[in-house]
Amino acid sequence: MAAEVDYAPPGQWCRDTPPRYESAPNEPPTSSVLDPDGGYSWTVRPADLRDRTLVIEYSTEVTEYEQHGFEFTESRLSLSIGTARRPVAPCELVDAQ
């Protein structure tokens, strides 16, 4: 399976206005399994893509702050898996807000 991957450096992301792709109306052609260590794994069935583009979007946000004399680091993760009806437009990097 061929892949094109856009990596955004820390503090940036791909602009999504206008949307980079039109979502296909079906469920993602994947199945997921929760691993014993708390992680996930996905199985992609290429034959189920049928002229669609698999889209996986992942982002992390790390915030450091101090409260009541203690320092904290908070991480937020976001993951979405879907399909697009047509090819996905190139990533235009912008500063994260």
C-alpha cells in the first residue's frame, strides 16, 4: 500500500480551511484492537478502500503549568481515522493556536 505522510513540526498543523478532503459516508475500513499494554492496533483492509483514500490524523498537545507550588505537564492526544472520496490536498502548515 502506497502512503503519503505529512508531518507537522511541533507548534504547527495542517490548515483545514477549506477542508483538505471530502469524507466518505461509510465506516472506516479498519478494525481496532486494544492491546494489553493499553495501546491500540489497527488492521486496514486495502480491498475495502475501493477508490477511497485512507485518512489518519493524529495530534498531541503538551501544556506545562504550575498550581499550588507544584509543576504539572498535561498531554492531550487526538486521533481520527476515516476515508476520503478523492485524494487529499497537500498540507499547508500554519502555526497552532
